[in-house]
Amino acid sequence: MSQFGRFILALIILFILAGCWNRVELNELWVTAATGVDMMDDGQWMMSYQIVVPSAIASGTGGGSGGSSQPASQVFSVKSKTYNQALSYSNLKTSRQIYIAHNRVVFIGKRAAEKGMDRLIDFYLRNTEAREMVTMVVTDGLASDLLRKLLPPEKIQGAAMAELVDKESDMLSVFPKVRVYDFVLSMNSDSKSIGVPVAEMIGKRDYQDEKEAESLDVFKKTSAPLKLALTKLAIFQNGKLKGFLNKEESLGVSYLSQKVNNTEISFPCSEQPGREMYSSILVNSANVKLTPQKTNSHYTMQVGVKINGTLNETTCTKDISKTKTIHDLEKEIAKEVTSTINEGWAKLQELGVDATGFADRVHRSFPREWETVKKDWDQEFKRIELDIRVDARIKRPGLLQKRIGSQT
């Protein structure tokens, strides 16, 4: 090929490979911080989008006081037969395109959770913009209501809720974080079950306060009477909601699911059973070992728990400088942990849902027998007994050797 021919070819390729032919400018997009999924009475889905208002954040007025200030985010809802149709129909309500790649959390209404998460999972795995690392949160009511509730002091509620779940999972482990990716794995596991945190609006509803919140005067008050909080754990089986666990039950399931990172344990003083004298330990590490054993025709799960922590509060009258006192406190901690695990386990057996993933462990330990057991696993799960052994150690009892107010 001649030099002139090469030049013409390079010129053609240059025009063909132009990189800006399908560009979308930032001011043409609505970046979504959170989404909500609700099932309505007419059988249609209602998708709610919490979109970020960049100008409000850049000016520093978003969520602040002042009549002319605009909120840092806005929420609007679209009803449709499918999730993608709702995304398309959003173009009828806004001049900008909804962009969900930066979505932090997806709220799931109770009726939608009872209907099943198959459509949600399909949407996140099939859509090229949706990301599987989005945090999942269930609500007892409508997801759209939670999206419209601010979570001070943060300006964007979706990002604030994602941070709240992250910190709770790391510091308390009562309601461990669940992403869409984790939910997908659970649906394809042997147990086909998982627990998802539940967020609710708590407190007494004040319609005057809500009216002020709409005009951005809510920040003139020191505290809003209606607040968002994580309250319980929603248990799913085969992608559908089966029931709820309270805080104690949920923490017990966290132990059995090996999801406890750090947590706080309050336990009574053994020398004064008639009085409400409690101590508290901050758990720095919790190692849980689960070993399935077969006894006769059923299974027993050996649960070995090793806990190391710091004594950060005590009202017990015993001298904690003595080794025996520390051992007595460790025994009380072991009793408390055992009680918590049993409480969570009893609730799961009542629901008949293997949210601990025991089925996967039995399958790996007894692969030949699993083909027979898996057909009746729901019934077999209810017959499993726990053999709990807790080894609690107080590594740092603190600087004080006696409680404040002791006479000796």
C-alpha cells in the first residue's frame, strides 16, 4: 500500500474510532444515592429514586436552614410492571436520565419482600449499570417513606444509611451487612436463606414536624421526634420474607453465622442475683468454630466460641484484682453468650429457616449422605441440636481494681 493509501486509511480509522459519539454529559444525569422497591395493591411495582442535587451540595445549602435552600436530594416514584420499565418511565417525570451506578442502598418494602426478590436479583445481575455491591435494607412499611426521611446530620439519606449499616456491622454485629451479591450467593446455597437488616421510623409521629421538615426548618430543632433506626432482622428463604428476629435473636444468629466482629456484652454479677448489677465487656475478637456431627440418624452442631475482650464497665462489689473474680466474670460472660445463641437458634427453628447456613456445612462434611438429607432438610434442620462451648477471656480489666463507691 502506498503512503497516500496509508494516510487515507488512518484518516478513516480516526473518524470511525472517535470516542465521544455516545457521550452523556454530567448535567444530563440524575445520580441516584438510594432506591426503593414496593409492591402496590394493584399488583404493580413502585420504584422510588433518591436523586442527588449537586448544586445544593456544592453551595453548602442542602439540608440546611433557610427558606430559599433546597434539599440535597429529591425523591420521586414510578409505577410499572417491571423494574426496567420503571427506569424507562422515569423519563416521563424528569428531564434527566436516572443513573444508578452510584446507588448505595436499596430499600425493600415488606410487601415486596413477601412477594420475593427474584425480580430485584434479575435486575441487578442483568443490568450493566446496576452494581451487586449495593447494601440491602428491609422496611416494615413502604420503602418510599424511608427514602423521604432525612438522617441528620448527613445531607443524603441513602449514603447515610449505607454508612450506618457498615458501622453497625463492624462495631455491634447485631444486624450484619448484606449486599445484593451476598443475597445472590444465599439463594444458590444449600440453605437458600439469609438475614437482612430492617430499618424503621421510630418515635411518635408529629405531622407538624414533618411539615417543617419539608420546608427545611427541621434543623432548627435539636431533635426530630420520628427517626430512622435499625430495629430487627428480616429472614428470607428462597428469596421470600419468612419472619423477623429481634436484637438478641439476631445477635445469636450472628454468632452461628460467624459474622460477629466486635460487639458489647452486658452480664449480671453472680454475687448479687437479686439486684440489677451489671457489667459490660467490649468484645475485641470472637472466633466461632462450627463442626457438624452425626448422632444416630440426626445431626448435632458443635459450636465453639472463643471471646477476648476488655472490661469497660462494672458495678460488681468483688475485687477484680483477684484472679478468681476475673474467672467468675468470664463464666458469667459465657452464660450470657450461650443464652443469646440459644435464643436466636430457637427462633430459627420456630420459623424453620436455616439462616445460619448449616446445610452447606453438613453437605461438605457428609457429601454422600447429603443427597438423601437435602430433600427433607427443612424438617431435619428443626431436629438439629447445638453443643455450645464458650471460652470467654477478659484480657484487660481496666485501671481500677475496685468499683467506684466501694467501702474497702
